[in-house]
Amino acid sequence: MELSERTRRSFLKQFGAAGAAALAVANADGLGLAQAASTQPASTPADLKQAATRDARMAWWHEARFGMFIHWGLYSLIGQHEWAKENEGVPLLQYELLAKHFHPKPNAAREWARLAKRAGQKYMVMTTKHHEGFCNWDTQLTDYNAMDQGPGRDLVREFVDAARAEGLRVGFYYSLMDWHHPDGAICKTDEAARRRFVDYTHGLIRELMTNYGKIDILWYDVAWPLTAEQWESERMNEMVFSLQPDILVNNRNLLPGDFTTPEQHIQAADAGRAWETCMTLNDSWGFNRGDDAWKTPKTIVDNLITCARGGGNYLLNIGPEPDGSVPPNSVEILEKVGRWLDTNGKAIYGAERIEAEWTTNLNFTRRGNTLYVHVNFWPGHTPAAEWLDFYKPEVVVAFAGLKPKALSARLVKTGQKVEFTQDEFSLRLTGLPLVAPDQPATVIEVECDGEPATDHSALRPLWPRHKVGISV
Ligand code: GLC
């Protein structure tokens, strides 16, 4: 059953960003929307060509694991996040006035890029045009753009230069949905409008792919109101790859692209398929003055570990203020994450998917045969050590179901060797310090004699069980 346009629109309306996100994710992940399947045609020669170069194109991205997302546009001036126009019903002629009042400080993007670098992020993806339709670059196709309006400069070029100056890869976010273009909605029902709007869209993307040198990622967003066929998404990607042969594209122009884009949640794709979770630092993408729902550095670090555990990437958002300044809370969180990565980066960058069950206290990543045990909540001393040898000597980090044999272990923070014992059920890392050596997570590196993985369910039936009653 195709998701009817009415359902789609009311879904978008009702749930705003989250609804669009859910749609995009559902399309992306093939979660129950037959529509997604019908818009993902069987492999064409172009798909096959893109698939043939995928591993080589994506090598840097898999190594990178952590990127910065930037939502910045006219909506930043309102400060009620990027859906303000639609959510609050701001009349277009009113909204357009914002373009005259957008006066960012020079080279704000340098601050973002330096922050990304300090945070340990390896790439940046900036909104070139969000749903509002305003182009942050010097386009020839509309005067609703940064060069012709308030800024009087090409903000995309500043972004590209800033990212490159810090040695970071460059990504462009581009919203297909457009609330400003006169054909942006009627293109669904009026073929002449569709033709104009698709030409306009392809033309804007062509500019972005032509005028800024090598671009590493094209990050499409919301495809409402057209299907992949109507957007001519195949042709769109072919044009993109002909101009940027090494680029990566996501799946939100309703083709599979190179990677899947779970939004605001972490969901590994099937093995063999690349994925990237995008997430906000508070609850908003665009600057939202009142949004104080900041995640803690601990949550961000654990999310990053969880993405790395599944062999995925984490694209973490900042929503700069109208002048381009990054909200102080975002700076503080990202700097803390960066300090943790300075020590523990080897457990994240280039991490490969590991089949391991996290627990409340522990998370896991791996590179080759090296296992990284991330201790989120340090055990300290347990009084149970008085009665149970298992918890001696002193501080013990233990987990069940490790498949290969552990060969050696050490604390990443201090390099200190860690003693351990292992039987068929459990690995016990012993003699650890009383206080967590690192925050927000302490990492223990364990060399194994094979690819690390844990499996509780295989283990559970094997536990020795005793007669009813107590055995000691
Ligand atoms: C959604 C929202 C949008 C945001 C994007 C980020 O599609 O509509 O505002 O830019 O998600 O992934």
C-alpha cells in the first residue's frame, strides 16, 4: 500500500521534524513503508558503477566515525528551530524579510571548523539550503541567496574554506523539499511545475557540485512531495557522480545511495550496509533559543561508542546563532568529548562492527582482534568482595560471553597493564584502581586471539545449574 499524500502531509505536519525524520528513516531503512520499496528500483548500470567504487570511496568515512552537522539559515534569526516557518505558520512575505536582516560575522565557519577539530570530528556537513528554500551560496538560479541578500557573501564558500583549512572533509546538506519556490508543492500535481522545479533542483545541485572543488558528501533531505521517479533521482545521482566521482551520497533522495541515515536514534543497518546516525545536541537542529535539553558529554560519548560498535558514524549537530556563533553549551560539550577522544580515539576511529551485547555499565568497540571495553560506570569496591572470590582482588570489571581468548589487557588512559582471568563464561579484569581513571568512560584495551565478540544467549543454557536450593 502506498502511503497516501494526505497521510504523508498530515504526518509531516503533525510530527514536524520528527515526522519528516521518521519518514526519511522509514524510507531509508525499509521499515514497513511499501512506498520505499517501490521507489527503490532494481540496480541500474549507474547503481552498479557506484557500488563498484563504494568501498574505496567510503574508506575515509569509515575511519572518520564522527562528524559535525551544521544547521544554519534564516530560521536561525527567529531562534525557534528550523521548522519555525511551517510550525508557526509565518507568512512567506514576512519570512522573506529575514533575508535582509541576516548579517553573520565574517568567517563564522572558521569557529565551527576549529571546534570540530577540537571535538575530534573528521568531517562537517552544512545546510546549503534547508526546507525554507534560502540558498546559503551564490547561486545564479534565485536571488533568495546569501550573496544577494543580507550577508552579501557566499557562506558555503566560507564553510568549505574553513573545513579544508582544518583538514576536515566537506559535506553539503541539501533539502529537496522547498517551502519558498512557487512550484515546491504544486509540482506534485502539475507536470509543467514539476519540470520547472526538478530542473531548478538539479541546477542548484549542479552548482554545488561544480563551484567548490572536491566535495566529500552530498546529504539530501526530505523528498516531499515527489517520488524518486518524479525527482529523477537516478539522473540526479548520475550528474553528481559525473562531477564528483569520489563523493558519497545518502539515501534521502529516495535511492539507496551509499549510506542509511537513522535520525535521533542509533540503529545499525544490516551488516555490509553503511550507516550514520545524525543527532542534535539538545532537541533542535536549527538554533532554538529556549531549548535547554542539552545532552551530557557522557551521553554523547556513549552514543559515539554505540555507533562505532555497530560500525556506523555519528553526525552530531550544532545550530549556530544568527551571527554564526556556536551556543556556549554546544562548545562546552564538544570540547569535553574531544578531550576524551584525544586519549581514546583509537577505540573509535576506524572501529569495525562488533557483535557484542552492551550492558548498562559496559560498551564495546573493536579494531581487528583488539577489543575496547568502555566502562561507563566504574564499579569501585563492592562489599560483595568480602564473600565472593569473584570480586577479588579489589576492583573488578567482568563480563560474560567473550568468544576469543584474551591475551593481554591495559588501561588506555594510563597504559597500565591489567591482570585478568578468563574461563568459558567470563573475563575478569582485576586489580583496577578504586576511582575511574578516565571520564566520561574508562577504556580497557584487550588483545584477543581472534575477532572479539560476545554472546550471552549462547551462554545462558550452558550455565551450570544446581538442584533447587542453595549449593554452598
Ligand atoms: C529532518 C528535519 C530537518 C533536519 C533533518 C536532519 O528531515 O526535517 O529539519 O534538517 O531532519 O536530519
